Amino acid sequence: MLDRTIVGILISAIAFVTVYGITPSLINALTKRNMVVKDYNKEVATMVSRPGGPSILAGILASEFTLYTFFPSAEILAIIITTSLAFLVGFADDRKVLGGWFKPLALAGSAVPIILLGVYYPHLTFPLFGSVHIPELYLALIIFMIPVTGNAINSIDVLNGVASGFMTIASFALTICLVIVHNYDVALASLPLGFVSLAFYKYHKVPSRIFPGDSGALTLGAMYGALAIIGHVEVIAAIALLPAVINSFLFLSSVKRIIEHRQIKAKPVVHTEDFRLMASDDKSAPVTLVRLILANGPMTEKQVGFVIFRLALFSAALAIITAFMMGIKI
């Protein structure tokens, strides 16, 4: 049996190289099939390939199945199945815009394999306060958490490079936290998420050549949620994901119902004459993280993205500090 460090390097390389190598071919294939959407934040009309979910899933599956051959476990199977089901949910929504309740309900179903395989620990651990045993309530938390993390990443995927860049930061922070709490097996399984996100960012950053789509964003978010549950670091993971979670909360609290972003008529962000982003003054427009960032004045798309990345780094640091404070012994 190979050493875990060597396997970690191997699966990280497989995750990165798979996405990095497959995505250009996916871009060409999507373009030929006219599976493109307009990038509304560009002054010159620009069509971008969508969705990038297939290459993201390919990188995750190639690396996780490789890991499974060395260290077969129910935990890895649960990650693979939950992530794949979330991809299917997103891909269905990519092909045809479905109702606002479709994604959260379908993502809740994606969480069922975690329960059926019994790869969860019905305790929530908080810094300073210790662990709380909630066996029945924890099952509800599992069903609730996958839709939350999946839709949190999906809702923050509004600018070039933001979803993939944000997930790169959050997922590597999660890996560090899992190491701190001594859950080395799940930390190993979490490595592909960071490297898949990093490789996809190469093509997703400003100016984007491909968008992840719902299939890509939900895949990344659902895998993150599955790792948090299986790794017993739910609170820590939520802290690392805080900017995206706050963005979802702001949106839902302002529109007061579950609805697709594409169905919102009043846009939270508009463009200046030189095509910088500016917060809308329309009171009926939903409140979002990007709109709050732009409250002090117009910014370029890249500048807004970097502000979100700084928030992600701050949240990642808080998550790591929280992991040290908890001192969990798995």
C-alpha cells in the first residue's frame, strides 16, 4: 500500500491535469453545438461556452476513483455518489430552466447516499462549547446542508472566475482544517476538490472562456458539503464558505421566495457608460454580496472578483483558527 503522501500527490495531479486537459476540448465541443451564453458584463458582445460541469466532474471522478483503488471506503463512495447526483441535478437545469424548488429538493435527494452508507457522525462540535449529540436532528442537517452548499456556490457564480476561484480558496482551507483536526483520510479525499477548482479557474477567470453552469457549481458545492459532513467539520466548513452563504441569505431574504436568478427581472447590478459594474438603485432589485461591494461606487468585474477573493481568504483564516480552537480528536 502506497504512503498517503504519495497517493495525495498522485490524486491531486490527476484532478488538476484531467480538468486542465479536458476543458479546452469541452469548450470546442460546446461551441460547435452552439451551447454558449452571452457574457453580459462585457462591453463587446461575447459568447461563452457553458456548462463546464462535465470537465469538473471528470476531474473529481478520476481522482476519487484512483483514491478508492488504494484506500477503498464507504466515505469515498458517498462523496462520489453524492457529487455525481448533484452534477445530474445541475446538468438537467443547464439544459432546461426548471422551477425554483427543483434544485434544493433534488439536491436534498443527493444527500441520501451519505445517510444510507452511514458515513456520518451525529454530533455537532462548536468552538469553546464542545460537542452536541443530535442523532435525529442530524439526519435533517445532512439533507439540508447539501442544498445549502450547492446553491451557495451556484448563487455566487455571477462574475468571471468567482465560483472557481472562491472554491479553490475554501476547499484548500477545508483540507487544512481536516488535517488540523486529525481527520487525515477525509483530508486526502478533499484534495481533488481544490485542484479541480484551480485547474478550472484557468479557463474561467477574466475573460472567461467557459462558465461552470449549474452542473459545475452544484458539483463543487455538493462535494464540499459532503466532505464537511463526512469529515465532521460542519461548523468549520460553514465558516470557510461564509461569503457565499451570506450572499445566498441576502438574496433569499430580499426576494422572499425561492426563485431562479435568471427569472429575476430587476437586476442588482447595472453598468456605467464605460461598462464598469455599479449597484442598482432599483429598490425592487435583490440584495446580493456584489451589490453591497459596489455600494461605495463602480468597479471593474476583476476588481469585484478580487474583493470576493479577499473575503474568502479572511473566512478561510477564520475557519483555520476555529479548527485550532476546537481541537477535535476524530
